[in-house]
Amino acid sequence: MSAKINRCLSIAAFVLILIIPALFAEGPRYALVIGNGNYADFGKLANPVNDATDIAASLRDIGFKVVLLTDVNRRQMNLALNEFHDSLAQEPTSAGFFWYGGHGIQSKGENYLLPMGAQIKRETDLEDEAVSARKISTLLDDARNRVNLVVLDACRNNPIPSMGRGGTRGLTVVSAAPAESVIMYSTGAGQVASDGTGRNSPFAKAFLKYMAKAGDILATVKAVTAETKRLTNGSQVPYLYSSLTQDFALNPKAEAASPAPSPMAIAAPVAAASPAPTPVPASAPASAPTVSFAASYGGLTVVTSTPGALFLDGKKLCDLPANKKANIGNIETGDRSLELRYADGQSEKLVVAVAEGKTAPVSFVYGRGAKGYRIGDLGPAGGLVFYDKGKVTNGWRYLEAAPEDTSEGAVASPMAAYDQGGGAELITSNSGQENSIAIINYLGPGNYAAQLCRKLGIGGFSDWFLPSAEQLDLMYKNLKLAGLGGFAPARYWSSNFKATGASNLRQFSADVQSFSSGNRDSVSPVFKARVRAVRAFAGVAQAESPAPGESPDQSALKEYKIGDLGPAGGLVFYDKGKVSNGWRYLEAAPEDASDGVVASPMEVYNQGGGPELTTSSSGQENSIAIIKYLGQGDYAAQLCRKLAIGGFSNWFLPSAEQLDLMYKNLKMAGLGAFAPARYWSSNFNVVGASLRRQFSVYTQSFSSGKQDCVSPVFKARVRAVRAF
């Protein structure tokens, strides 16, 4: 690695990230300042230690409690960041200021800060040897304090030439800054930042000059911009991105160096103000008039409901994630062309008028968003939407077909006849979900169509089922005939059965549909046909905005810890270590489904089904059995079934074992906002004669943790769970 790389080749990035609630009171101010310059392998930098030392002194002068570290390794940086986070988290009204000076590098859209002693020979070493700038934002966001500022005075060249094209010049431009934020780069992308000849770099020198003088932060950065430009003879012009809607002062007691501008909720670079001219004495003759021309700038805030690549006037700006505001600045005024290109080949084009000093809000609405899903859109699990009933009822609105066939040839049932007392006479519904529940309850474990669907975990979702005959026909008409879905020209199973024969031993057949001709007929259930699973979902925007072709439920791609937020916005309370039967984690709903409801509207039942089936440790299986026996009504399991939280409709009443895990892993840790009251499980205890039995239901006190059985008509609280 070259030892000649120095700060004059770097482009220092000055990033201010402010997260400011609308109302706040002055609280303590904490600062963590790090300067790394004495690199052995990446080229020594002359000024970061000086800059950090002087910044720390100025921060102390304006009331910050400062921790100063120089030439520190990765472990020391991470430890200091964690302690910084802890200080801020303990004081909700606190303000935080983080400064880093030293080498930095961009790799695959990620920014990294280089600590001392980092051993980086190739691009893949960055994750283990460097400090991700994303970690800083994550820690500060997690602290939930009043306001945070981050200053990254980092190199923007590639200090590791051996990485070639992998690690690129410059920290990547932040494309989705948080609300109430300011992002400022000390010079434009691809330009050089001067290291200067004195104790501090020109940018740090300008920052030191104005950080204690100016009142409002926008006045400060404007003054820093002008001073940096003056010190470098115009060769270095900082860029500013801002979404502030209110004032914030680094030194609230100081008078502003210049009149503070009105707060602007824009994400645009603020044009550098020229240094104020020297006042001319009244007696001096007037100078000759001069003429100059300068470009004017405005900004854009852009949001999209579907991720894509954003282009401005034909040039790519960034990859735009879903449902996050991108604050874009330094755009010359006038009519500008914006285009968002999606992964499925579609695009949206808009012409936007950019005005000086203003921001223009832009929204892209392709795919899902306020208008919901359309037939043929990619659904939350990465399959295709083939039905929209127009509104959410019973917890769902849309049907989505799995991205591919579950089987090229499976039986609908391992047997062609059944005994009286259950099974096929129940499977004539238009609901594939209800049919599949009935089939699985009757046939139990095995490799047959409905059971294969139940075991799926596609896209992180475990609520797949075998479609009814009506749903299968919709899939054929809306997808197959439109050339969508990759279906084979073969027969596909539905979940509808027809029964014939004597009452004690009936033959049954199952409905299939040819995806070649569209014809529907009935065949023996031991015939082998193809299987395409479906799922129902509500279409709520939250947690259901994947890039086309990607899994929207990021649970399929990441690992969760107990207490983490799950895909639906609830808390994860169980991890079985690996995916089996389509799930690995259990997530509790964000709040109680009811503060008092019965487990069953009746205390006794007749022989032939019901609660004797609800002794499983699986709340999902128990809930299916309860709903099958009790049917419609306002009771605990049915309330869970009707939920559609975070866009997910696969909620169920937890078993007694799952309820106890929820109590131990969430309630006892102070998580989940549970009431000190009894909660229902889905486990029933049966007593009495065979023809007419009494039953009771397990509850758990979330005050003492004790489990006991009570009458099902007792009213207890309900907290739904889901598996993913």
C-alpha cells in the first residue's frame, strides 16, 4: 500500500445528522471526538489529530462533556461508540456530537472508517477490520435522545490501491437521510479537499471559526461553506443537504455570526455565500460596477413505495429504498427530469420544477402504496398477486401465488376412502385456507398436497395453503392466461373434495384444473398432480415493500435476537435455532388483541371434536382446532385469526408453553407492555363423560407468572403471536 497517500487527496465529508423531536428541553451535551492520522499502511495524515484536539477544546467551551481519542484501534473505537450511546440513552433530553477525522473508504455502497492497525488486504476484510459508518447512525438512532450531530471528516479517495475497483474513491452519498437532518460534504464528489499548510485543514479551520459563533446551525454551515471556499481560493465548495424544519444551535448562547436563515425543510445544497465585502468609507469614491453570473440551486425530497434506481436528467443518482425519504440537493433550478427504474423493468418518469432555495416534494407510486396491489404485482413473499377482493375482511384482502410449484406430482390424499366422522364432507368451501385446515386435521402428517403447502416458508411467511377450486380458477385466468407465473401445462390440485358412497365408508375425489385447457374435473385423490400454494394477506404497507424479486420479509435474510422487532412490528420472544416446518421465530403482537374476552362461548361440548385436540405445544395447531369446532364468534382464537398487523394475517393464540416463553422472555425483561393480568393460552383441559364433557382453559398470570385452568367463559386478555 502506498505510503504517499495523504490528506490532500482526500475529500473530507462533513455529515450532520440531527434527529430532533418537535418539543424538547435543554439537557446535557455529550461529545465523542476521534482523530486518526498516524497510519502505518494507508498513508499518514498530518491534521486529523490536531483537528480533533482543537474541536474537542471548542466543544468543551460551549458546554459539551467531551471524550477525546486519537490514533485508536477498532476495538477502542467500538467501545467508545457503545459508551457514547449509553450516555445518550440515559438522558432523553441530551444532545450528542460525534467527530471522526481520518481515512475512510466506500465499498459496495457502504461507508467505512479506518482505525489504526487495520489489516486490510482485500475488500472482504473491511467488515472485520474497519468501522461501518452505518453503526454510528444505528447507535444514535437507538439512543432516542433529543438531538445528535455526526461529523465525518474522512478521506474520500481509495487509501487501499490493492482493492482496485472494489473500494472506490469517496464515501457514498447518503440517499435517504433521516427527517430533521443536515448532511454536508466539505467538497463535491470526485473533487479533492485541501489539507492546507497550517495546523488544521481549511475545512476544519472554517468549522472551528464558526461553530461557537453562529446561533442557528444553517447559519453555521453557510458560514463554514463561505470560509472554506475563501481559504481554498474557490477550489473547495462544501455541499449541504438539509431537511430541517426548525432551529438548532451548536452554541445557543452565542450570537449568530450572521442573520440566521429561516429553517428550510429541504435536502438541497445551500449555495456558498461569498465573504462579505470590506465596507467602503462614505467618503470613498464609488467603484466601477461589476457583473457576475452564478448558478442558483434548489432541492428535492423523493419517496417511493417500490424500490428502484433514481435518475436525474438521465444520470443515476442513487438506489432509492422503499418508504424512506431521500433528500437530494445542489440541483440547478429549472425543469428537471426524474426517472425511477424498477427491478422488473418498469419505470416512472416525472418533470419537476426546482426553485432556488426551495425543495420540491416528489412521490413515486408504482406497485404498492396508497393504491395497493394490482393483479400481477409481486406480493410480499415474492409471488404474484392474482386476486383483490377490494377491502380487508377477516384479516385479508389479496391472494398471492407462490413463486413456483411446490411439487411436480403429489397426491391430494394417501387414501381414497375414509370413515364417517370427519374429513372430506367439510372440504367444499371457497376458502382454500379453511379447506386445508380440515384436510390436515383429518389426514394428519404426510406428504400430500395440503400438508406440503403448510410446511412452506417462502419469503419468510408460513401461512401458505392449498387453493380452493374457485381460487385455483382465478389463478388460471389472471396469471396463466396472461403468461405469468411460470405454470406448467398440467393439472393442479385444489383443496375441494367430493364424497360419494355409503355413510360408513365413502369414496372421495378431489377437484383439479388443467392449466393447459382450463378444464376442471374430479379425480381420485391418489392421482398425482402439481401443487401451487397460495397465501392471503392484508396489503398494509408496513413491512411489505420489497424490491421486485426480493423477499420483503427480511426475516428470510437476517437473524433475530430475543427482544428484537419482528417483521410485523412486534417483539421476537423465541428462536428455535433453525427453520423447520416453515418457521424459526415467534413474534408477539405489538399490543393486546383484547383486554377481556372468553376462550369459548360455551363450557361443555358434545362428543366428536374440539378441545380434546387442543393439547399441542403449537398454538397454531390448537387455534385451527378451536376455530374448526367453535366456528364464528367473538372468542380468543377467532380474534387472533382476524388480525392483520403489519401486513401479516397469520396470527394465532399461543399455546401454554408459548405463553410461558412470552412471559419469561418479554414480560420479565420489561418488554412488550403487558398488563399485570391473566392471558389466554390455546390449551384446553377436558373432564367429564364421553358424550358431554366440561372443559377448562389454561391461562397465565403476567403478574406472578403462575399458570392455572379456568372456565372458558371467564374473560382474560389476549396477545396474539405469529411464526416466521
